[in-house]
Amino acid sequence: MTYKQAAGLQLNHEQPGEALIDVPDEKGRVTTRPFKECRVEQMRQALKLKRKPTSSKLLPPEAEARAEQYRQAVAVQFPKGKGTRVKVLARNDKGSAVLDFTGVPMEKVDQLLQALKAMQG
């Protein structure tokens, strides 16, 4: 991720050095300075400041409810205690709800597909 993406910055392509960057110091105080005056380490700290952990952006309740339905459908195909630990994680990725499926053995992908197809009906 770039600072431009994280900050939602609109650049003047004729004078990119004039873009204003929020740079934190060692004590966390933020000063705004032109890009052309920033050192590499200051840009790293500025980007770190603008990045938000994905866990800080909650999913809307309707997306979380839908994710729970997917978790339940997968749990039917992969019940706990039966040797396969499939996890379904819902997260926010740049404003979109995303599901991550982990722990699905290749030979059981068809079972995962069945669980997902069951959600269509």
C-alpha cells in the first residue's frame, strides 16, 4: 500500500513534491510537511500512521450475518472433531467484505463447493 492510497491523497502530477504528508515524530506528534522535504524513514512512519489494521474496520451487520451463514454451511460439511479444521474468516478489505477459507484439504474442495452452493438456494 502506498501513502497515496492510505491517505486518499490526490496528487498534482506537475508538482508531486508539494503534496502534503502527515509525518509523526518519535513522540507521536504529527506535523504536515511537503513530500519533497520528507526522508524515507519519515515516509515509512507517515504510511504506518495512515494504515489502519483491518480489525479496526468492522463489517456492516448484514455482511457479518451473511458471513455467519457461510460459516454455518461450511461447518455442516466440515464438523468439528472430524479431522479437518476449516476456518472461515470475514474481514474488511478496502471497504469490501471478504471471506477467507483456510484449512481445506485439496481432496475435500468439492465439499467446500457443496457448502457454498447450498447457500445459493
